[in-house]
Amino acid sequence: MSQPLTFQQAITPLMHWVLGPDRATRSRVIGVALCLMVYLLCCLAASEAAKVGIMASWAIPVLLSVTIPINVLVLVLVRMGKTRQSKDPALMMPQNILALASITLSYVALGPEDRGLVFVLLTLVIVFGMYTHTPQQTMMFGGAAMLLLGGIMAVLSRVNPTYYPPTEELIRFELLAGCVPVLIYTAHQLVQWRNRLRQQRAELTQALATVQQLVTRDTLTGLVNRRHMQEKLEACVYRQERYGEHFSVALIDLDHFKRINDQYGHRVGDEVLLGFAQAASSVLRDSDVLARWGGEEFLILFPDTEPEQARPPLQRLQAQLVHRVMSAREPALRVTFSAGLSLHIASATLDHTLERADAALYAAKDQGRNRVVLAPRPPVMIDDDEEPPY
């Protein structure tokens, strides 16, 4: 009987459909949606301000007809992924330009006593851009805001000094000139911290990858080491118990490897081990796992494979080694191997399966080496409480 879905499991597909399939797109969509919500609230506030005479009524249809459609268009483009390859995937700079134009228009339309309210919105825009803009972009936007608003203040105070008193406009500009550089400096510091954290995270990721490599890989051959292979084998046992996916293992021993070390030295021996690892990897499937089991022994895990199916790639490897140069120091040296193959069955332990592979390996050596021997299948054990399969 299936368990009922939790609220989070039920709502997740809907959220992905609305906000986007990946985390980056969802984050951008939420950001643009917040901007759209702020514009709607500002237009509503502007409409109420026009009713009580704080703001000129002509500005309301202009703000509504420009800001809302453009933000809806940006939201659609970001959600559909049309901006994903852009340097500015959230289209923050075009949105900031629109915001600056809207703030300037609102400044012109507001009454003398309430004109300074737009500086709150300007601060909000700069702070919002801190998380996406570079310091240069923030500086450009802040400078453009000071030039545009300062120019508007100068022009309006000269054209209509009664409605735009020059002294009050100068005070507002001085406040603007004092606040914007501080915001720009704060944005610069925030970007530096963000870059430093990004670099530290990258270094930590690299360090963890190096540690993982050292823990799970053999330093000479680069293959999975014995400890990590043991974990993979245990995972296969779990999958077999749960899903019935059987697997086979091959235990491999290089023939007369001690003689190679004694005759040619350990450097040649290391070259042989590395060469064998590369040759074996070339004949195996992506799903197969090759590990250095210890010394000159290797272990291959064949998921969802019968021993009879695992034998052909080992035979191809034997044929390949006949012509393969294993050592640059001793190009005439050729290497063979013996292998024992065993199938893991659900009623057996992993140790028992490996012991059977080891017994088959010794049988291959006793039969003259350079061969692959299949371990006999053990009898299937039936619990006394279970009915026999007939």
C-alpha cells in the first residue's frame, strides 16, 4: 500500500512548473517577481497619492503602462530560459535602468514636501543590485542616478523655482550625494566578501575532492582501492536483496609477478601494474568497476551480469596483453593473468562469494595459468519456513 504524499512532495512539481526546472532559474524568477510586486505596490501607492493631491495624476498611467508590461516581459523571458546564456540572466541592468527612469518620473510628479520619498526607492534598487552586480556596475548605476536626479533638480528649480525651490532641491541633492557613495562602497565590500567566499568554497571543494581521491583510489594505478570496492560490493548486495539484481566478481592475479619484480625491479613492476590497469579498463563497460585488491591482485565487479557473460571481456583482455607493451624500460616484456569468476547469490555472504572466486583463481593457476575459471554455483539455500519452488 503506497503512502500518501506529503504537502512538500505534492507542491514541488507545481512550484517547478511555475518557477522553473532548475534552482538558478527559480531564484531569478523569484527575484523578478519581487520586482513586479514592488512596482504594483508603488503604482497603487502612487494612485492613492494622486487622489489626495500628493502626486500629479498624469504620472499614474505612464507608470502603469511602462513598468508593469516590461516587468511581465522580463519575467516571461527569464522563466522560459531565454536569458540563461546571457551575462545578465536576470536582466538586472535593464530593470535598474527602468527603475531609475521610474524614480526620476516619480520625483518630478511628487509634491514639494514628499519628493524625498523617492530616495528610499533608489536605496532599495541599489541594495537589491548588490547581490548581482559587479562593483563597476553599481558605481555606474549610482553615478547615473546622481547625474540624472541632480540634472532634473537643477533644471526644474530653474524652470519653476516656486514649485521646485532651489534651496530645497540643493539640500536633497546633498543628501543624495552623501548616501550613494556609501551604498557603492558597501556594495563593493559585499562583492569582495562574496568573491572570497566563492573562492574559499572552490578551494574547499577541491580539497574534499583530493581527500576523496586519496581515500577511494589507489595512488599508483588510479583505480578504486580495496576499501572503496568493499563499499561498492556491499551496495550491490543491498540492491540484490531489495531488487533482485545479481552480480558477478572476478578475482585476478598477474602471473609470475614476483619474478618480474625480482628480475626487472620494482619500477618495471609498477609500470606493469599501471599498464594492466589501463588495458583492463579499456575492455570493461562503464558500469563495471575495476579495483586494485592488493599487490598484483585486482578485483572486477560486474553488476547485473552472469559469470558466463563476464568471461568474454576477460578473454579479450588476455588477447590484448599478448601484443601490449607493459613497460617502456622492458618493451619485450609480456604479462598474463589468471582469474576466478563467481556469481553472488542472495543466500550467500559476500565473503563466501569472494572465497569462491579465490578458489577458482587458484584452480586457474593449477591448470597452467593465463586462463579464466568459473566457480561452481553454490546450492540455493531454502529457509525451513519457505515452501520449496515446485
